[in-house]
Amino acid sequence: MRNYETIFILKPTLEEEVRKELINKFTSIISADGEVEKIEEWGNRKLAYEIEKFRDGYYVLVNFKAAPTLPMELERNYRIADDVIRYMIVNLDDK
């Protein structure tokens, strides 16, 4: 298993219940084949530039361990989700 870190930005207009469901969805995808180590919800923060007419976003950082194939599946789910405006997955073992 490799160490990964992912950060995703959700639309700031989401209700708290919908936001929690999305976070649970993504962490359950990771938990299916890997292990979630830490979840940090940074909350609403100003974006560096406007994305999809939003100036703010709800940031979530997740550290996890998983097989090398899991990030592709996670990225596919990020792309499908309409409420995710940006995401990034980093392999921490490459540093």
C-alpha cells in the first residue's frame, strides 16, 4: 500500500447534509480498498481565482493508504460529481 493525500473543493453553496454525504461517499470509496488515516475539513476559504463563478470553496483534505489503482477510481468519481469544483491526488511516497 502507498501513502496518498487528496484535497477536493466543494461548492460553497451546498447544504451541510449534502456536503457530509459527499465526504462520506469519497471516504467510503477509499475505505473499500484502502485505509483512511485522517480527514481535515478546512471549511469555506477564498479561492485563488474564480472557478465556475465561485470565489469561495469548501476544502477537504484526506490522507489515506491504498493500492496504486485506487486513485484512478477516486479521480473518476470526482469528475462525475457535479458539486466538486477542483481536486488533486498526490502520492506521498514519491517525495
